[in-house]
Amino acid sequence: MSGIQWEPSVGDTLGGRYEITDAIGEGGFSVVWRGVDTTTGDTVAIKHPNPNAGKSWRVVQKYFVRELQVLETIQEHGGHPNIMTLFDEGEERGLDYMIVEYVDGELLEDVGTIDDTDQAADIAIQICDVFSHLHVHEIYYRDLKPDNIMLDGSD
């Protein structure tokens, strides 16, 4: 946990309005919580650097800030319907966090084989559209893998 003095948990509120309701998961650089914006009542995802990532805190923080900057750039260019929306960012007790769109869906990795070729083609086209949007704005995403793609109810 080097680098931070506090880790949030269920019931904590960040930024005076984002209450953590439950854990979603953690990855190599971030911890993700489901929360509620107490001002609007909307469900949101709350992300912060992962102090237990097994990497130096400097590296974890660097990648978290890089993700935040990329999401800010995407928002500045109007966003994209297949890229999570950045709503807010802040710092709570020395811990950086970001508030992003909560996507209710299933990881592509967990879906398994998609036998419907039209559905598979539609998903592939949407992924290509995301990359086209990113590259037009000189954003280069280097972590494409099935566990970084979510399918919601409309794929």
C-alpha cells in the first residue's frame, strides 16, 4: 500500500457526493467500485489507483493519470458511444479517483464463443469504430483484449 495513506471501502463517500456501494473488481492499475451519485441518484463506477497491484506506486499512479488524461481527451472531442464517459475526477484523503459511466454488462472474455456471425461482425465493427475514433484523435490504445471489452444488453 505504499504511496497512499487511505483506501476507500463500501459506505465511503468521495468528493462529497459519490458513495461506494459495492466492489466491482481490480486490475493491474485500478480498483473499480460501483457507487451512486448522491446528487443525481445515478449509478456510477468509481476508479482509483490500485495500491495492491504488485507494482511501484509511482508506476500505478502514472498509468492511472494516463487513463484519466485519455478519457479527458475523448470527452473534449465529444466522446464516443462505445467508450465509457468520464463524469468527474478528484482527490480524497490523498487518493486520486475518477467517476465514469457504469456499464451494466458482461466482459467479452466471459461471453465465450459467439456463434451468430451477424452478431460477431457487429461487435467487431463497433470495436473498429472505437479504434478509428481514438486514432483520429491520436490516442493509441495498446491493451485490446476480451477482458477490456464489455457487452451491454445491446452488444
